[in-house]
Amino acid sequence: MSAEHDKANMHHISEVRNAVYCGRQAYYESRRDACRVPSPETRVLREVAYLYPTVVESPEDAVRRACETAGVEADLDLSDAAETLAEERDEKPRVWDAVARPDREERYVESEGLCGTVDKLSFGDGVVASVVKTGEPPRNGVWRSERVEAAAVRRLVETEGEVEDIVVEYPRTGALRRVEVGKDDERALKRALETLDEIEEGVPPARTDDRAKCEPCDFTDECGVETRSLLTRLRDRFG
């Protein structure tokens, strides 16, 4: 990526994730009049990510403290997450120490046409960076869009020091997943940034072929896709 590109285009890591998941959705998202406000549950789960030792000791107390910090109420059962975190602590002590240590910090970083807030940075022999996700993880590893987001975070964190680990955290379940960023992830990041450049120029990306992504999307009307639920309603109405 050229220096001229870096100066002309600065993309947020959240935009990168959206572009990987669905470029068309990222296009319409960029044209929203206002940002979406995270749900109370999402806000509480993000606070839970900073309370892992408390979750292990008392899941109920962790939820109470997270609600107080977030200033909202959410009904969460973290008993299963507590068991998983205890296992992660015992099986991955290095990762646990990095994500749970009290001196880890949140930091805004800019580098190479990218910017964004890294959820957690821990400094030891190297830098460990975390991406906190409030959804469910796959059975193994992380979701594809999250791998590319991890590649973007790695690029940002390299300005802070030698990167030791990138971890994707799922406080809802207690899973802590290390990500080895590879060449395929770097290439996917490059394609995502190119898609975002086109979006800035007003060019809508092609529609996705994965209609499962369209079902929960807020932009199906603007996009003009026919989802399974829409087709079902039409059949019910017109036979």
C-alpha cells in the first residue's frame, strides 16, 4: 500500500469488518444518518471483558458490576462462561495473564491507512492485543470477518511494539481464541480496504451471494435482494 494511499484514505477497523462480512452492507452503513446505539446487553458484555477474574469467582457479581459501569440493566447468565474462563486460565496461562492483567489498556491507534481503538493492549516481552466480540464464537477458531479484523488490529499494534499475540475474546461464552494472522488474512485486509476506497468514491459493491446474511440486514429494501423470508411472505400472500 502506497504512502499516498495512506494519506488520502483512513479507514476504521470496524469498517474493515463490515466490508469483509458484506461490502454492500458496508456501503449502506456508511450512508446512515446516525450511528447505531449498542444494546444494553452488548454494553454490559463489553464491560464483562474487563472482569474475568470476577466472572470466575462470582458470575452474578460480575454482571452486577458490569451493569453499574455501563449504566444499564441486562439479564445475563454467565455461569457457563465462568467455567470456560477457568479452563482457559488453567490451559492458556500466558493468554489469561495478558487479557486479565489489571494494567491492560484500551488505546486509539492510527497506522497505514487504518485507525481504531484496540480493546486491550498488554505489554510484556511483546504486545498482546485483544478484539472483544459480544456474539457467539464458532466451534473452532474465529469467524472470517474477525480474522481480517485481527489482521487490521495487528497492523495497528505493530506501531506500539513487537506483536506477541492477537486474541479474540468472547465474554458471552468465556472463549479466548488466539489468531495467527497469515498471508490470506493480509490479502483479505487489502481487498477490504480497496472496497472501502470504492465506497468512499460512491461505488456500491456487488450484492453478496450468501442470502443468509441478508435475512437480518437492515438494508434489504435499499439493496433490492429477495430473502427467503420475503419470498415466503409473497407465496403466502399470492399463492
